[in-house]
Amino acid sequence: MTHLPTGVASGRSETISILAGRERAEPACDLAPLLLYVVEGQVAVAWNEESPRSVTASAGDTVLVPAGIAIRTCNTSPGTTSRLILVRG
């Protein structure tokens, strides 16, 4: 087998779905960056709780999160589930 079935995580990557209006938190990893690729939908990726910042990413966009940064990803697509691929460095 050259790939894992959809929704199955490997040691470095996983496919996730976020329902419309919902969010998901990713803890900080001090050792490696996190790469988010938006497969479907639109999400807001927020970080830095002391001075909140965010970026909006749509299908086809990639977001690179440096090591040591915790993020919160919120589905901003009305009525649509967003799908993402997360890759840990």
C-alpha cells in the first residue's frame, strides 16, 4: 500500500474534517513545524493568545505554522464541512 485510507492518521500526517461553525485546537509542538493544507472549504487559523492574530485560508491554500506555536482552526464556510491535511515536520 502506498497511502493510507482517508481519515486515517500516519505518524506525520492526518486528514481532518471540521463541521461548519466548529473549531479544533492543535497544541504547540516545540520540535517541528505544522503544515496545514486546505482541501475543501475555508478556515480561519488563529494563534498567539496574548495578542490574537489570524489568517484565512481557502481550498488550495497552505499555512505553515512554526514550531512552538499552538493554533486554533475554525471552519468559516457556511453550511459546509472543511477538510484539511495536517503534516507535522
